[in-house]
Amino acid sequence: MVSANKEMVAYCFDTLVAHYNSEEAPPPAFDEGQHPLFVTWKKVLNGSEPRLRGCIGTLEARCLINGFRDYALTSALRDRRFPPIQAKELPYLECTVSILTDYEAANHYLDWEIGKHGIIIEFTDPDYNTRRSATYLPEVAANEGWTKTEAIDSLIRKAAYNGPITESLRRRIRLTRYQSTLFTMHYNEYVSFVKDTRGAAPSILGVKPRN
């Protein structure tokens, strides 16, 4: 099984740096393969809790190299919940890559473990008779301190359902659970990694290096 690793995170940083510099990212230092994946960007200011700046991925298997390249940029620049990340924010960013594994159909909406499983919910909106779906990665419910029901209710809202959340609605949910491997690296660690492996720190046009 392929696990998330620092080379994958470095490639996401490389891709974003290359975007700001209008150049091509160096070729990645990991093998091809196809897996569902996510890229998450968070901003860390003054030692406070990291704040989400973008998180987008795919639940379908994608070529890892193309997938990380595409979603590094999509999650940084086109997550509709946030303004696009600017180059000057790079020194404050941390990046997490997730590779999703072990998809299983759950028996009911509570048939999963907080901290172990990511969850995908699918249900029919009773007001519009449309299909709705949404997902949270395995770490989300634990990080938020949610119960299973609170996580489910939050996902229902994430799926853009605005009606009343009832037990009847919860019981009609089709839930798929999955697991993931992930790797997180702060920009400072990325700079050190690049220095060690390539001999020089990355530079970003118009951004002064931090001491």
C-alpha cells in the first residue's frame, strides 16, 4: 500500500511555488500509482491553532503525480469557502496530503469510528428530491471534538441541505467509511527539505525570505 510521505507534500509546495513564479515544478520524487487523495492547506500565525485555508481532493482514484499537482492548486486557489492563497502567505502555510484507502459500506449512519474513519454520506433531499453528498476526512471529527451525530449533522449541512435535520433523515443516509494515511509539513520544513536535497532554498517572486 502506498502511504503519504514528505516527498508528496514537498511536491505540493513545489507546485504552488512554481505557480507564483510562472514556471514548471521540478519532477516529483515519488512513484506513480492511482489512489483517491486530498490536499489540505492551513495557515499558522503566531503559534495559534492552524486555520484552514483550503481542502479539496477526489474520492476517485487518480494518478498520484497529476492528482497532487492539480489539487495542490485547486485547494489553494479555488476552494470557494476561502479567498485564493497569496504568495506572501506561503511562509505561514502547512500542507497535509491524504491518500484514501479501505472503502467500506457502513450498515447505518453511526457505523464508523471517530479518528479512524473518514465518512462519505449520500442522501436524497426530501424537499427537492435531489441527491446530496459530502465527505469529511478521518481527522476532522476528532479535531472538532464532535460526536458521531454532530459530525453527521455538520456533513448534512456541508452537502447544502438547509431543511430540518431529523432522525428519519439521518437513518436514510447511505454512509461509506474509509481510512487514510497522511503527512503534514510546514513551509519551514519544506525549505529545509529543499536545501538538503537540492542545495538551495526555494525562492518566490516578490516574497522576502523569512529569517
